[in-house]
Amino acid sequence: MSGLRIALMIDDFFPSSGGIGRSVQTQIEELTALGHHVSLIAPDRHLQKPRLARVIECPTMYIEGLPAHLSILHCSARRARLITDIAAFDVVHSQTERGALILGARIARLQDIPHLHTFHANIAGTHRAIKAAVLGTWSYQALVLPLLRRAAPLEIVPPTRLPSARHETGGFFARTDWRSFARIAQRVDAYAVPSPFMRGLIDEAAGQPLPSYVVPTGYNRDLLAAVGRARRERVDGRVRFLSIGRLAKEKRLDVLVRAFRRADLPGAELVIVGDGDQRDLLRRLAKGADNIDFRGHLSSLDAIAYELVNADALALASHRFDSQGLVIAEAVSAGLPVMYCDDRLTVGLSPDSALLTGPDVASMASGFRVLMDPARRRSMAEASTLLLPDLAPERTAEKYAQAYQDLISRREPRG
């Protein structure tokens, strides 16, 4: 299997806008290494052209200064025809549920090729922390789904439903988002997700198993190399817990700081890497604690690798928000134990390498105390290292390439 012509499509600015852009960058590198021919269809703004892929720049609807996730590719039938006039593909793979999804559906129909869509983000997980997330729910209902129905019409539309409140505890709008994902999944040839729990909720909302693939995002190859270069320099004897990520409300770092302070561990420290709108709140919560340190945003991979190598455990407070938790793969690349509180997360985790706590302050405080045991951490670190091969980026590309081949071999021509 080689030489497939693959169109990767993204609404987000490439590659600087976040995790989805980094995932697509990895896909480009690894799929090209397997011998495939990748074309990137991405916004023409803030674009850093990848060295290995053909790039088709697409106009985007976007107001400068707004968050990157509000960028929407032009997705008209005319735009799809213009792209089809200059490029032929064997498969189209959209990565965001906005203009890229609609444009991908139109191109797939014009070229009579399979359309795979990856749901990268757990949109439903934003409702607990962000009141404005309901606007995203409404946008699916009012904009995305009607456009997709026109771009990818179905003769028979199977009924969908809200998943059980036992399986999605984020409330009505969160359950509505899973139903929207199911309706999207019905109109593509197959969908992919990074974690099994997402497939379970989408298929439950669809009322039946839909063609799908679980494809975790692998670790960053350059970060792994940086980890290999980094040196552990600490001699203070403290146990260092590390948090890496955006200082955003949905990451629940306020719970992490409160839990660490409640644990009251003179022989430990908490290092927080990242920046965001919760910075001032977190600093207030940490006031007076000389064992909580804020590093701010680190853009250098070598700087991030240094923090990973000089930590003793990763602490993750996100609950019902992350779809996979890319920071877990980063921790595995450094052989770190992980403390986490979201039982739906499974990628890069095992009972031997990670400690699952409850999501409340008291439970996480107990988790900090458990991981003060050096023998426990040493055993967990050894188990974490064993997980690294399954998170290799080439595994991600191999799984996607197999999905493409599956879809090409078994799909029927469109009517």
C-alpha cells in the first residue's frame, strides 16, 4: 500500500493554532514518510507552509484578533470545483467541523472518493466551564448541519438521539453536541477519534455503530529528541509535580492548586508551565506557598523537555474535557508517572503507570500524598516507558493509511 493521494483539510491556522494543527503536521510528516502524496488545504492566513506537502491555500472567513477556532474555510460548491480542477485525490480527510468539513464533503462528492473526518476535540466537555460554549452547540444546529446536509445528502436519514445522561454527565447541551457529532458521522464515509470513549458516545447517539477508527495522536518526534538531549540537574531532593498546558478554566488548575496545598507536603513542589486567562486567579490561590512555581509559556521544545526530565510526576486535573490529553503522551516520552482524575482517558495510561483519583480536591490531595512514595514512582516510571512504542507517530500514520485503504476498497460509487 503506497502512493495514495491524500487531502488533509483544516480550518485552523497551520500549524500555529494549537493541538489540531500539530496533529495535522505530524500526519503530513509521517504519511509522507510512508510514501503517500499529501496535499494540505488550509487557511491562507498565518500559514507556515510545510516542507513535505503540496499546499492549496484557501480563503477563510475570519476577523483578526478573534480566537483561531473561529476561522472558517470558504466551502462553497464553486470553491470545491476550483480545487477539483487543479488536484485529484484518492481520499479526503477533514479535521475540523467547520468549513473544512463542508468543503471536504463537496470535494469527495465531486471526485467520487471517500471522506474521512476526525473529531479531535471533545466539544461537549467545554460546557461545565464555559457558559458561551452553548454558542458552539447552536452553530452546529443552525449552520454546520444544514450546510452538510446539502453537501452530502442522504436518501435515508437514520434517527439520532441524545446519549444517556449516565454516559455524558455534562448536561443537555453536552449531550446535544454528541448527537450533532453523530449526525456529522452519518454523512461521511467514516469518522476517526483519538479515544475510545468518543466513539462510544457518537455511536450511542447514532443508535448504531457507524464506520469508525480509533487513532490516537502519537508523541511529537522532535520533542522526544529534545527529551533525549535534556539532562536532569536537580539535587534538591524534593518531589516535583509538573503541570503543562493552557491556564484555562476547563483545565481545572484551580482544583490542582487547591489539592496540592491541602496535601501539605513540605518535601514536594508544584511547577506549572503555561499561560492563559486563569493565570492571575491561580497566582492568588498559590499566594504564600513557596513550593508552587509558575514558569509561564515555554515555546521551545528544549525548554519543555527540560521541565519533563526534571519532574517526578505529571499532574492532570482536567475532567471530562480532554479527548486524549496530548500532555500524557509527552509525559510518556519522558517516562513520567501520571496522576489524573478523568476515568474516560485511556491513551498513554495503564494501571501500572498512572494513578487515577477522584476529580475533587480531597481525592487529588490524597493522590499527591500517594506519589510521595519513591518506590511507587519508580515502578510507575518503568511502566510508563513501556507504553512509548504504542504512541509512536508512525503508528498514527499507519492507522490512518489503513483506514484510507479500507474506505477505498469497500466504498460504492456515489449516486
